[in-house]
Amino acid sequence: MKALICSEYGPLENLSVQDVPSPQAGPGQVVVDVKAAALNFPDALMVQGLYQVKPPLPFSPGAEVAGLVKEIGDGVQGLKAGDRVIGFPGTGGFAEECVVAAGKIMPLPENTDFAAGAALVLTYGTSLHALQDCGRLQPGETLLVLGAAGGVGTAAVEIGKAMGARVIAAASSDDKLALCRRLGADETINYATEDLRRRTLALTGEKGVDVVYDPVGGGYSESALRATAWRGRMLIVGFAAGEIPKVPLNLALLKERQLLGVYWGDSVRHDPAGHVRNMKQLMAWFAEKKINPVVSERCPLAQAQEAMRRLLGRQVKGKLVVLPEE
């Protein structure tokens, strides 16, 4: 089978599509015939050795997939060959076949596109965990989403609306903000041309927002924190801008603000029951069409390296999905 292989950590040029042996299902595992695999920011960091998780070399990136069950290992129940599924392998998804632990498999509804299914787990799982478990977002509160046109950003906009919040979407271009409005954002801010703090305060009658969802970092984090209300919560999701900000802690003291880290991958291990609950909620919203992953681009395996480059350059809206069999 063909797979995108990372043989050594470093520049994206080190990646190559290779012919490798097909995987075998061990006890408690499932082999998935991959029809679609979503590209996420951690994938592009991981192959460079810049992510907190460093898989043994060589490996294939790709954390979430959708496809058909090909083979089941000993002890696996409730699945059979041919079942349509979503899987979260963590790595290995950018390949024609992938091994996934049976506990990280969910059914994919018959009327659901494989690409949309592949794009559901990581970004929406992260955003629901952030907003519900960490940020305790309540109906009627105001949520500010930075990087709102990206993968986790679009998910946060949709989930914020599903949870009953007023959503302010912030992004770096008008076309990105147009996408956010189509997803239900109540207000938008172009932080390339507007002062993020001043505009946020103006949109909230100088009160500030209750929750900030920040996957961007850089210079925007402090501006957003300064625009939070009394006892506002700032969710630290990632650093797509490439810079980890150094925020003055007196900003937290002055209004009893909270800085909350969000690490969805590890939360799944610490709270598996909570993860199952969140996945059931997402699938219910998905069925009700309250959420629908934005798949802006689809590309073959041979173009995955270039897709990663554009993702790192923040040139992708929503999710980009790799189709290994094309």
C-alpha cells in the first residue's frame, strides 16, 4: 500500500510517499481502508519534531480518518468488515490502510461523506472539550474565537452557537470572516485591519467577552485577554502564529480572569468517560445539522506535503482532507 512516510524529523521536504506493507490488526485493533484523512496543525508540527508527541521513526502522520473496516483483531466486538467508520489513530492516517484501536472507532452514518466524517473528531473534539469542560461556556454568554476560519476555529464557532452563546469571530481577512458568518457568527473582527481589543470591547458595550478561544497565540493573546470581562476565561488551545506569548499575569489578577490550558489529546486518556460523552454529543449535533465540518479542499496523497506547507502558512480555511486512494 502507499503511505506518506516521515523517516526523520525536520523540514517537510523529508516526507515522501512510499510503498509499505499493509498493516495487520492485533488484539483490540481494527484495520481501516482509509477513504479520507483530515489534515490538522499537529500533523505538520509532528513531522518536524516540534510537537509534544514524537512518534517512533519512521511513521505516517494523520490523526483522524474515515473509511471501511477491512479487518478486525481478536477481542473486537460490534464491528465487521465493510462497516463505515470514523477512527482516531493519532498517527498513520495518511495511508491507504491504517490500524486503529477499536475503542477509538465510531460508526459513520450512511448518508455522511467520508471527508466530513474524517474532519469531525479532532477539531470538534478539541473545541467541545475546550468550551464545555474547560471554559464552562453558558447559554447567553459571549465567546470570542481567534483564528475563527481555521479547523478548530470553525468548529468553535459552530459549537459556541450550538451551546447558545453569542459568538464573535476574529480572523485575518474578509473572506475568512465571510465563512464565519455563514457558520453562524453573530459579529466579526478583522484583526489585520482593526484593533482587536477596542473592537471587542465596542461589540460588548465595554463589558468584554466571557470566554476567549485562542488557537493562535502571538500578539493577539494579550489583546484578547485585555478584552475579557470580570471573571472571563481564556482558553489556550495552540500557537498557530508560531509565537508563544508572554502575558503579564497582573491582567488575570485585575479582573479575576482565568487562563485555562486545553490539551484534548491527554484529556481523552485522563477522562475517557467524558470523551465518550462529548463524542455522543457531537454525533447528535452532527445528525441534527447543528455542526457540519467545513471541508474546503481535498487532495491526493502526493499533494499532502504541499498541503501541510499551506496549513502552516495559515492559507487554509476550515479543514483540508487527504484522499489516499486518489
